[in-house]
Amino acid sequence: NFFVVLERVRQDGDLVRLLHQFGHVVGSHSQTHPDPWRVDFRSLRNESQAATRLVGSYDASGATWLFRPPKGYLDLNGAIVTLGLGLRTWLWTIDSEDWRPGVSADDILAITTSAGSGDVGLLHGGLEAPLDDRALDRSATVAALPRLIEALRAKLLRLVALST
């Protein structure tokens, strides 16, 4: 699954089309990736609603209802917004920490290869407001992926789409 930020989709809608074409499920990750604890209820609703509509417009079924709140933060306001919009919120059980500046593929693998049945991993294809510009380099995540998939398959685990 891929959770995308609306502003990124606006920059490259072809990416979302390609993800769908290859059978991936695409969910919303907000409009601008704000710090949710700093956003009032109305703005939070607008962030979620606009992103969900645009992401859903690329889905052949007409709507994708998966949502991952920015930074995994879901308070009462966020819960009310997601329930009101009929969104299915997904968080993760394993944070690869690939958002940290200077992280290596080996660092990512040391964390993620501990995955077991039912775990949901968090990896980033891009970052909004990184801690440091070095974190914008996604090469460690890209390098870790083939080895991670191989390690998970060796444990007889399958990669599956999150249910909508």
C-alpha cells in the first residue's frame, strides 16, 4: 500500500495511476502533511476530505478509503474526522526509521526484518518537512527493499495489501 500526500499527487498524478495499474492500493496521507496536533478541527477535516477525494479519483472503483494520519497522530478530533468521512485508518507496527537523517540500508533492515505475521511496516518514498536535508535522500530505503522482501519471504511471510 502507498499513502500519498495530496500536494505530491498534484505534482505527479501519473505516479498514482501507475501504482493502481500495477495493482497497488493507494490511500490518503492528508493534503499537506501538517502536524495534526497544531491543526483545528475544520482544517483537519478539509485536509482529510480533499486528499481522500483526489486519491479516490484515481481509483477505478471510485474511491479509496484508506488513511494514514501524518506522523501517526490520531487524537479525538482526528478520530471524529476519519469516522465522519468513513475512512479506514491504518498505522504501523514497525517503524523502519527511514525518515532519520543519515540512516543506512543496514539500519533499516535491522529494524524491519524483525517483522512477523500481521505486522505493518512503515517506509517512506518521500518526506515532508524532514528533520534534516540528508533525510530527503531515499537511497537507503530503495536499497533496503529487495533485501527486506527476500528476508520476509525466507520467513515464509507474504506481502499483502491492507484491506479497505
